[in-house]
Amino acid sequence: MSTELTALVVAVKNTSSVSVLSTCCVCNFLQPLDDALKTELETALKSFVKQGEKLLLTAKVDPAIIGGMIVSIGDKYVDMSIASKVKKYTDIITAVV
């Protein structure tokens, strides 16, 4: 079983016995977050969670993103990675005009 799938199964098991609603959030970073940055990120992301719901944050390291971050929270997905920007501009430069 992949690491992502294992993390998802554990998160679902942990929330299935709890009566509090929760929202899963997965963030990809180039490097591991220190505690202060993780706390700051959780605080910022809680504004996207409905009142009374709990945020379940999973921070993953993904060197392929080159820099920046990718955030998936609930049904929202934001790719702020350097890799996506490099691809976008490469596509623009190589497009036939």
C-alpha cells in the first residue's frame, strides 16, 4: 500500500469514531516543515474549514515540486509549486505562435 493511501486510511480510521466533522488537507513541500511553520500553516488553512470542523493536516515532502507548495483541502486544489510554473512557461515558450 502506498504511503499516501496508508495515511488516508489512518486518517479515516481516526475520524470515523469521532463525532466531530473534519476536513482532510494534504500539503506538499520541498523540505520538511519545522513546528513553527506547521503551526502557522494550520492557522491559515483553518480559515478554509467550516466552523466546528477539525483540520487534519498531512505535510508531505516532494522534491519534484522544486519549491513552493501544493495544497489540497477538501475539494480545493492549489498548485503553487515552481515545477508547475516552469512547465507553464516552457509550454508558452515552445508553443507555435
